[in-house]
Amino acid sequence: MPPRPSDLATATVGAADAAPPAALGIAASILGQPWRWRGLAADARDGFGTDDLVTQLLLARGCPREALDDHRAPSIRAFMPDPSIFRDMDKAAARLADAVEKGERVAIFGDYDVDGATSAALLVRLLGELGLCARPYIPDRLTEGYGPSGAALHRLADEGASLIVTVDCGAQAFEALEAVRAAAVDIVVVDHHKCQSALPPAHAVVNPNRLDEDEGAAHGHLAAVGVCFLLGAALIRTLRARGFFAARDEPRLLELLDLVALGTVADVAPLKGLNRAFVAQGLKVMAQRRNLGLDALIEASRLTRAPTCQDLGFALGPRINAGGRVGRADLGVRLLTTAEPQEARTIAAELDRLNEERRAIETLVRETAEAGASGDRRVVVVAGRGWHPGVIGIVAGRLKERFGRPAIVIAIDEDGVGKGSGRSIAGVDLGAAILAAREHGLLVAGGGHAMAAGLTIAADQVQPLADFLEDRLSIAVSRAMAGRALLLDTVVAPGAVTTGLVEALDAGGPYGTGWAAPRIAVGPVRVVRADRVGSDHVRAIVAGDDGRSLKAMAFRAADTPLGQALLAAAPHRKLWLAGRARRDDWSGRDVAELHLDDAAWAS
């Protein structure tokens, strides 16, 4: 059941006039961040009470009041733009339509991450339904690196491809595309990464982040798989206008939204506007488990319910990624496009195994990187010889979480060439900074978007790069850090943390980057029992003044001030807890628990 009003304290969801944390007896937090209520602008809350939980959650996340109905249940119809607003979209769709009608040999060149795999799989599956067998190609991260190379494109042309579509890559592939300019092959680039003023030589470049984009620039938050979905819609429309479907059924593009949802979440694309609709509707498609590969991956991930947005980012996405990270780059696309149940089960099992291998490698690199990281700099840059380049992106994300600032991790090989991956914080455009570093001659290659970037660098340029980024980004990072706070949506007593509350809060989703999951404050409580579980997690049973107890989990926190405080808390000393209310998936009971972000001693 949803929480009763009497279960809630005075700070209601999104209320601008809610009592400050100190007024509730919440003292300074253990992790040192100020706690604040997620407030609403006066014009946003005018005319609304505080009894509609979902309305308050939506308004607090910036939803315009006139768009409340659309955001309550985000649909493709409500948020889908006309694909023709994007530059080169019609040109790309027409070239693909020609290939379909003529039965040309087409290759789809994708990046080796989840966005690239889902983008490639979407086009392969769509073209297959149109009667065209497209050949997917995913470069090996370790031997070929990121993006198309002249050698790979020539190889595909020699195999007979007359059209190559690059997905989630290509925006910076000037040399590779120039190398095949004379070959009898057309290149269509479908990407979402930052562009320079000049574009690579291609038949069409579809990218909402082109500098010359007009209306399409409003969709610069799309992942590449989202751009591919729009291309698919444009392709179907073009073929329809040509009479292609006079004697055959049109493909059901919406049935591919499970791939769009997975790629969007795994690529940490902001869940606003069309992306929220993609994920909301994609999760519904995924629950039907029509894609044999995804069905097998859900089984391999040991999920016993319909996948959630969190599962896409923490269970399914990492497994798809695992193949590319440890040298089996094509496994993800093969899994997502197979029509053979046994093959799907075999590949899913292999990806699950590789994911465990990836975790072990990641732990070794992370521990070394953390030891060598400097907390004095506004941008954390660490490099190491012999580090596995397949896990540096994950490690960069871990360093960003630990230090609260952008982080770049660089793996240097025996030839002195470094492969780097970076993750940023809100308000700091790392992709633009990496492009600037490339233009300054500090990088062999590099690019990305605001929150993530990749690069290739000579070992002797690592320190100059670190100095360049420190100089360019220090003000932006300082501003972002100064404005950082733990935003709370509501405060409840322990007894209100129920599955009913979880359902009520989830109704404002899907949540993710750019559309933060609700965070609640619970308390005051005392720690009844706390212990270390797994390698570095802390589990605590807490009890409140209402006589109700609650399980709280602090993940990867055993050696942090938060974990240590829970483990050492005296039974008589009271705390406030801040975190996300979740269902307990492990106990086998229909109960809720709190996943902790922070705690504060009660004053």
C-alpha cells in the first residue's frame, strides 16, 4: 500500500517551503555533502498541492506543468520528432532504401560498447525484416581500437560491400573515410559524439551534435541507438513512399525499442524527453522477451522478474560490454541478432563468464589507479603500464564517484601508446575538452560527449594532457563541486519504507542520468546490527522511533567513512539515512530496503 500521510514527516516531495534538514534534527553528513530538499520554482508549483506524489516528482525534475500528462506515461508518439529535421537524415534514408531495393551488400560498422552493439543490432534486424542481410562488423578494442580504420573499411569493401554504415562512431574518422574515398563504396555515418566544424568525407553524416545542426540539435542527448531508431523510421517512410510495401508488410519498428532502451541506459544518456519515452516503452517490449538474445541474457543474469531501468545499467549492459572489453567484441551483436535459441543461450553464458573475468581485472586496475590518483587536482588523470584497456572506462567511473570530479584512466602498452577513457560530472563537458586537447596536438585521437570521452595518446604526453585539462576545466569543476549537494525528495519514518512507497516513487520514472531517481531521508534510526557482506558492501538493520525496522545497504562502502560509521555505530546513537527505496530482490520476500548514499548523525 502507498504510505499514509501520517507516515510522512513535514518535508513533502518537492516542496519549496519544506523544513531545512537541520530543522528535522539532521546534522552534518558523514560524507560531508550538504543535504537539501529538491525544490520547485514558484511558478511550477502554483496551483498544485503536495498530495500528488508523481506530480511533485515530475515538477521537481523540471517537467513543465503543461507537459505533465506526457511525462507521466512518456510515449513515442508524444516525443518523437520528424526525422527529417536532422541534417542528412533524408539522404541517408534514401541511400539505405536504394540498397534495400537493389539487394546490395551492406555492412554495419559499430563501436564495441553497448550503444554500438545495440545500434548495429537494430539496423541488422530492421534490414533483415526488409529482406536485406546486412553484415555487422565490430572492431576489436585491443588490436583495432575505437572507430573505423582504413584497413577495416577496405576489407569490407573487398568483401563486396557497396554501402557501409558506421554507428556510434565515425564523427572523427577523417583519415579512415578519406582512405576509402576512391573505393566503390558509400559511407553513411550515424553518430552522436561531438563533432568538429569540418565533417568527415561521407555520403551522409547523421548526428544531432553536428555544429551546423538546427532543430536536430535539440536532440543532442540521444544515444547512437536512438539516432539509429530515427533513421529506421525515416527508412520505412522512404520505402513506403516508393511503394515498397505494396506487396509486403511493414516491419514493426517499435518492437526494436528493447534494443534502444538498453543502449540508451548503458551509454548513460540523459533520460529526458525522447530518451525517457525510449526507455519507458523499451522496457515494456523487453518484458515480452521476444528477442531471443536478450531473453537468454536475462536468464544468465539471474533476473526473475521483468527487467528495470537499473537492470539495464547494472546487469544486462555490463554483460554485453564484457565481450568487447576482454577481446570478444562481436559477441554482443551476435547475441542480439541471433534467431537460434541454443546459440543465444551459449553466447549469453559466455558473456556472463567474461563479465566475471572483467570484474577481476577491473579490481586489480582500480586498486592501482586509486593508489596513484591525486585528490588535489580538479581533474583526476592516472596512467599505468600493463593495465587492461578494456576496463579503463569502468575504473574512470569509479574514480569519478570516489573523488567527485572528472577522471581519466589511461592504459599504456609496451609501445608507449596509451588508450584512455574518461568520465565527467554534471556541468563539466569532458568531450569538448578532449576535442580541444586533440586540436592542440596533445592526442593522437580523441572525442566523446559531455559525460564521457575516449582518447589515444603518446606516453610522454600524459602529464601535458593533465595540465591542459586542469587549466581548461578547473573553474567549471570548482563551480560544479561548490554547487553539489545531496538532493532529497521526501523524508519518511522507517515504517513508511514499503513496497507501496517503492511503487509510488517508481511511477515518476523511468529514472537515470538527467532524471534522478527519488532520494528519501529516513530517520531518526539506531543501528541494531551491521556487518560486512561480499567484498566491500555493508548491510545494516536499523530501527526507528516508530518501532519499525528496516534493512539498509551501502554498496562498495566498507572502507569508506559511511561504511565504517555504520559498522562502528553505538546502539544508542541515532542517525538519519539518505538513499533510494528499492525492492529486496534477494530475500525472496516482498519487502523494501534502503540503498544508502549517505548518513548523518542526529543532532
